[in-house]
Amino acid sequence: MLTSRDLARSAPPDLLPGLLEAQAAGVGVAAASAGHQPGLPIGYGTAHAKVILFGEHSVVYGNSAVAVPMFNLQMQARAWRIDAPPRFESAYYSGELRHAPDFMAAPRAAIEAVVEQVGGSLDGLAVSLHGSIPIGRGLGSSAAAAGAIVDAVARLHGTELAENDRFALVQVAERVAHGKASGLDAYATTTPHPIRFREGLATVLTNCLNATLIVADTGVYGSTRQAVELVRTLRGRFRRRIDRVIEELGALAELAVSDLAGDRVQELGARMNRAQELLAQLKVSHPAIDRLVGAALKAGAFGAKLTGAGLGGCIVALAHADSVDAVTQALREAGAAQIWTLSDHGATA
Ligand code: MEV
């Protein structure tokens, strides 16, 4: 019988959904802290999911984006010392770090970078990673994984990373995972606040919104690397037209900042709808996204759009408290694989 470890060795990155199924079936789930000697320290790190409300893709070209935290989906990492070669334990691959398959290159890069940063040693280092953030759904799983790992390894070495150092380390892994990465995910999966992000700088936003954000998963794996590359290629061919789209997406993010502060729900919803039209022009929407967006709007949402890189992944809809049930029901009927609602305090399943 094929184990998830066998699958992991041979799987290219886009086979990760298959590995997730293996995980759900309970195959190959690593024992926590295997080989840990009682009494020796363990370093812990956690990071949460994020929902991009505005500015995905356009943020890669220096425009503003707005993102909010989603607390009940998390990644957790542990680091400890073992009497064996460096190891990595996860639902997707468990084994010696040096044999980790290509799709584990980003966590591996995070481990190597943080060890160098804290002046530590890879010898006898074990790192485990577990979590509930679905992979390839635009919710920041790769940045959250890298963030949890760098904190766990740094803490094992008695170091609390400064914000800038942590950001730089997560970005090392993000560039391996996605190629060009704006850094939005690195911040948004760490900070407990809604943020505006632009050119490497995050500012905390006031959110007075008296409405509910609903996140629904299409169940379709969307590759961030592929989506970012697609927009880059499109921009190379139709520079002026695509730059206009990218700039308008950034302008919507800027306008959304005051909508959030002033509880302007209708305006915010309309801007989400416009952002979805523009993202479709960037070719990063998907029939499953269009289906869920259409269902949410028909059921009374003020606005709905893809969130994250697109090509699959999740949508986010904005609804009045009175229509949350109707929107949720409509999303379920339209085939949503999972649905979460976000309150002021993060997310509830
Ligand atoms: C991915 O979550 C967001 C993108 O804008 C890429 C990035 O910001 O690096 C698509």
C-alpha cells in the first residue's frame, strides 16, 4: 500500500491536494515531537490564516492591499533536539530534512534561514509542522507555515525574533514557494489586526464594520506561483491595459480603508464586486469562484470576490447579520467545500 510518505517523495507541488486527502484519511500523520528527550526544551511557533479583502496581485506591483486575520485556522510548529540527523515531521512528509521532496523546499528554506540567523546548528534539529489552514486556498498556508517554523526554531535557540528579521525569514520561504511575493501574507498571518499593506509596510486599520465576512472554499486548488506568473505574463503583453487594472485594484484598497473605519457596508460591497470584475480581467478567476460569488450575491450579500491568488481557492462575501444564514446556505448549495464566518474577533467555523 502507498503511504503518504511514498506519495510525498514522487509528488510535484500541485499534487498536494492528494496529500491532504491522505492526511484526512489519517495516513502518515507524524507523531508530535518524536525522539524528544524529556527535560530538553521544545520551541513552539504558531501563525494564523488571513483573508485578503482588497489588493491581491496589485500589491505585488507596489499598490495597497487590505487583509484581515482569520484566527481559528492555524499552523503550529515545534522544534527540538534529537540524537539523529536533522528531521522534518508533517502530514505531507516525515523523514530526514535532506531527503525532503521538492514541495517541502519552502519549509526547508525557512529552517535553514532561521538557523543561520540565530547562529544555531542544523545538527540534531527536529522540526514538526501541523495545522488546519488548507493548502492552495488563498488563506496564507505557506506564509503561516514559514512563520510558525521560524518562531519555533528561534525560540528553541532562546531567541525572540525582531519583527523585521522574522519578516525577512518568512520572505525567504515565500520566494521559494511562490516566486515573487509582496510580503503581504508574511505580515497578515502574524498580526492580530486588520492591516493595510504597501511596499513592505503594514499599518493597523480600524474596523468598525457592522457586517459579517463569509469565506467559502471552492475546493479547487489554486497555485499562487502560477497565478502571479499569469498576471506577469499578461502584463508583459498588454502593459497599459493591465497596469490600469492593477492601479484600480490598488485604489479600491485605499478607498476600502475609510469604508472599514466608517462602517460603509454598501460601498465596501460594491468595491468588492468591482474588484472581482478586475481580477477576472487579470484571468485569475475560475468557474468555481464565479459560481460561489454569484450564489452569494443572489442570496443577498453586499459584495463578493475571490480572496488570495485565485485560479481556485476561496471567495469572501460581505453580508448583513440578517442574511448570513441565507448566504451560507446558498454557498453550500452552490458547492462550497467549506465555509467560515468572521466576526470582529476572527473566524468561527
Ligand atoms: C497571495 O496571497 C497574494 C498575492 O497578491 C501574492 C503576493 O502578494 O505575494 C497574489
